[in-house]
Amino acid sequence: MSQYVERVLADLIANNPNQPEFHQAATEILESLAPVFDKHPEYEKAGLLERFVEPERTIMFRVPWVDDNGTVRVNRGYRVQFNSAIGPYKGGFRFHPSVNLSILKFLGFEQILKNSLTGLPIGGGKGGSDFDPRGKSDGEIMRFCQSFMSELYRHIGPDVDVPAGDIGVGAREIGYLFGQYKRLRGAFENGVLTGKGISYGGSLIRPEATGYGAVYFAQRMLQLKGDTIEGKTFVVSGFGNVAWGAVKKITELGGKVLAISGPDGYIYDENGVSTPEKIDFMLTMRASGRDKVQDYADKFGVPFYAKQKPWGVKADICMPCATQNEVGMTEAEQILANGTKYYVEVANMPTSNEAVKFLQDNNVIVAPSKAVNAGGVAVSALEMAQNSQRLAWSADEVDAKLKTIMVNIHDAAANTAEEYGYGYDLVKGANIAGFKKVAEAMMAQGII
């Protein structure tokens, strides 16, 4: 690592205490970027890295709301507007008890590079709240969303910041958020949020997009190795929209998903999560609010392993789709021992830096989340384009555009890694390819 990058990273860690997720993301990204700064000394002179690692704006606010019993509740809301060098801030809202500034800064930081990789003009940001929608009534969720938007509407807009959904924020929450924004603005600015319902400006295949895009990325990896998804076995963590989209596309392309998981454990289905009934039941489980994958085992009569992760299941390809930090060294050793050839990160930063290095050192091909899960934000940007042009593309049109974007992302990461002497290291290649476009824009726009 260059002395400049090392110094900036040390300062970042010192100046952001008690933010482990942000530290982990920054360390992984900045270590990859060292050769870029060796090649471009003008970046150091312009203080580019110091500006790149610092959010342009961080907004924190209280969110008071009233539950069904008439009790006043207060949560904390955030929006981290990290970088707008190539376009308006773009990134989801996450509603989950674990949400804090560290998690949102890591997500926003990753989002800068992810959005750049899509080739579309969108910057990076992230937001959310420690509000937990599980177990809440529709009325409680509506009142929370209205209160949340009553503060945030001042800071977002179609050409300023365009949020979307994430964990805990689906079509219902986006609808309530958009309704309140429209009420406060007195205008139908449907480009302000993505992930909207089809009836008021949403895009087809948006719920499936992240999962579909991840599988298209994996398909391109295998293609370049002279292989295909057909006949391959998969382990997929989670059972929400992302995992559901991945399972749908894997099945369509002839693969077999042997395991899916939830907070309560995982199920093993030797016949595969491969029929329309089984795949659709993943949506039923998500909509139930129970957050229990055991429901799948009970319905289809397959084994359920309580309080265990699925990474001990032998499979050709592993795709963590649930949340950050679900795979550490213990899980990585299981994955390697099972003979897994491809490890495709779909959730944001699901793997520790140590585990990624271990897998790569042992010849497992690792595809990084910032490249793999860019399909969701890519279709969000396509939704923005449809909104601005008053168009509504068909599902096939959106799907074709998504596949092209994901193939281009893979190839950009692979080609950049080769250019900088990293071989077929998609992790480093994705970091550098995403950064180069942002860096050029920041240099062109001066010291701001």
C-alpha cells in the first residue's frame, strides 16, 4: 500500500471511532486503490482521497410517531449523501434495528463504486432508520414513514438524491414515503424514489433485479471459464426479494438451489427450490413478517437446521444474499472444504476481509458485492430514465438492458484487474474500475 493511501486510511479509522463496518469497507477498497495513486500523483496533490472517503453531507434526525396504542415512539433517521461527482446521490433506505451511522457509511461508500460500475450517471448515498417494521401494523408503518419523510423531503429530489428500498423497505414503505413526499412538495415528482409500484411510475422486474443481476454476473464468470450454470448446485442465504430473484433466475438457467436460510436457520432441499410453488412460497414467507425459513421446511417436508448457517452444504456455487458479515473464517473454511469453485457475494459486504483473502488464496473465484449486486441500482436508474421520459418499458426490455449492464460490469472489473497486474481478481478490479470514473469527475470539478 502506498504511504499516501496508508495515511488516509489510518486517519479515517482514527477520525471515525466505533464504526467497524465503515472501517472494514474502507480498508478493502483503499488497499485495492494503492496502484492507482502510484500512477496518478496528481490525485494526492489534489487531496482527492481525503475528499473521497468523507461524505459530502450526513443528515441525522429524530423520527417521532404514534403506535396503535397511542404511545409516542421516537426513532433515529439518517441519510448519508456520500458522493455526487457523477450524478445525484442514489442508494436505498434500510429500516432495521441494527441501523447505525457505521453501517450506513459503509453502505454509502460501497454505493459510490457500485453505481459508477453501472455506467449510469448516479452518485452514492444511503439512509434509513433503526425502526423495525416487523410486527408493526400497516397504520404504524404508514405513520412512521410519513414522519420520516416529513424531515427528509427537504434534502432529496429527482436531481438531488433519489432513494430506493433496502432491508425492511419494500413496495409498501416506498408507497407511503412517496405519498408523503408528494403531499409536502405539492407536485408529482415520481423520479424522487425508485422501487415504486407499477401504477405510479415503477419499473417492471425491479423486485427481482438484484437477484437476476447477480446470476447474470455469475453466468458471465462461468462463460469465460468455459462453463455454464446449467447443472450447477447452489447455496443461497436469505429468502427475501434478492434471494428470491436469484433462485428464480438460477432455476430458469438450469441450476439447482439446495439451501436457503433465515435468521432461524436453514433448510436443505435435495430436489431443489425449483418449482413455481416453492419459489413463490419464498415471497409468502417474506410477506408473513415471521422471518422464519422453517415455514418452508414445514410446508414441503424437507430438513430444517435450527440456528445454523447453510455454508456447510456442499455446492458448486455459494451466493450470500442476506446481510453484511454473515461469512467469516469458519464459514470460509467450510466452503473451501466442500469444493466450492465460485463465491458470489450478493448482499452488501457479507464476507470479512480475512475470509475473502482466504478464499482467493485457495483458488476460489470471488465476485464482490459492489459489482454483483449492482443490478438493483441499475434497474432503479432505468426506472429514473423511464420516469423522466414518461415511458414504460416491457419486462423483457428491462431484463435485456439489465443483462447487458451486468456483463459490462463483469468485463470492466476483469479488464481493469488485468490492466493493473492483478490477473482475474474481480475484487480489486471492481474497486479500481468504479473509482477511476469518480476520480476523473472529481478532478474535473475542482476542489469542492
